[in-house]
Amino acid sequence: QVLQVLQVGRSIASCDTYYPETLLQQQPAQVRAILSGDTCYQRSGLHNNEDSSYDNNGCPVICAEQTPISTLSPTFAHMPLPVNIINQSGNPLPAYATEGSSGMDIRAWLAQDMILQPMERCLIPTGLFVELPEGYELQVRPRSGLAIKQGITCLNSPGTVDADYRGELKVILINLSGEPQTIRSGDRIAQMVLQSVEKIQWIPVETINETQRGAGGFGHTGK
């Protein structure tokens, strides 16, 4: 979730990101207007702008004619989503390796080392249990370093952790190299990425629209 704050000598704020109603109700009126997607000026310092119209939250509405988008200098402030987690392992909580990382590293939680033979697969426990908010999923993906250095990757990738799943997070690993590979407790074996999920409402119809591609698939465009 991102709140985009635009500084133009005055405080301008806009956001087109959805925020849960429970979070909005905890914010002051002007902050609620910003988080819910309304584009507005903060009232401070704008009394001399007689052309501004105000929304229901008392914020003057910004118009394209008043402030060209090319004059705005955006700054981004990230708002992490709170997620309940139980950690029964001896490992630290999953964490982002760098500030710009999309995925959090997941570590193995093993009573003893596990040796993966070539083309062998196994289910690796992590000791982690999570409670995702409705409307989100965790995607479990391979780590590039583990893949290129040891030939180990994740099967069923990306794996999906649904919002209503309450069991232990486990990772299916396979050894695609030509030699045995050892997995030790605490090894970073995968990464997980938080994603929002849209639900489908089916509309039964007799026909669907035609496209130039049509039914072409499975390499129909060539190599």
C-alpha cells in the first residue's frame, strides 16, 4: 500500500490505492479523504486559492488546470500490512534482504540436515504459521541464488498460501542438479511475496468477443 505525497510548495496529497474501512475509520477526516482516494489539498496555506472547490471532508479539490502534473514531484511512503504470525522455529522472522526487495526470505526448520539426491523432491517445514487478511495471498517463489548455485528450486511455483489457511508454511524443493545437495536448518530456501487478490463473478454467456489472436496458443507465434 502506497500513499503518494506530492510536494509543490504546499502540501498536496493523492492516492488511488484501496484501504480497508477499518484503517480509514482510525484516521482524521482529511487523512481519510487522502487514503480513500480523494485528490485534495490540505487546507493549510491555501486560503488564497479562491478557485478551489471543497469536498465533503473540507479539502479543496485539485484540478489539472490548476496544477499541471509535470510540476509535481512525487515522494512515496510505504505502509506495510500488519499480519499475525506464529514462529515456532529457532529462526528469525522472514525479512526483506534489501529495502527494495519484493519477497521475504523463508528459512528451513529441520531437526537434522536433509540431503536431496538429483531429481529428488521433498517438503521442507519452516515452523511458521500466518493469519492473512481476507483479500490477500502469499506467493512462495524460488530463490535465484539457490537455483543457480545448487540447482535447487521450488515445485508448484509460485505456491499459494490462501488467506484462510492456518497450517504450517512448508516449501516443496527439488534438486535439479547432477549431485546431492544438503539443506540445513536456517538455510534460506525460498521467498514469499504478498499479493492482493481479486475475486471473479462469472457471467454465463453464449458467445465471447473475437480477437485477432483467437484460439492461437502453445507457441503459435513461433520461436
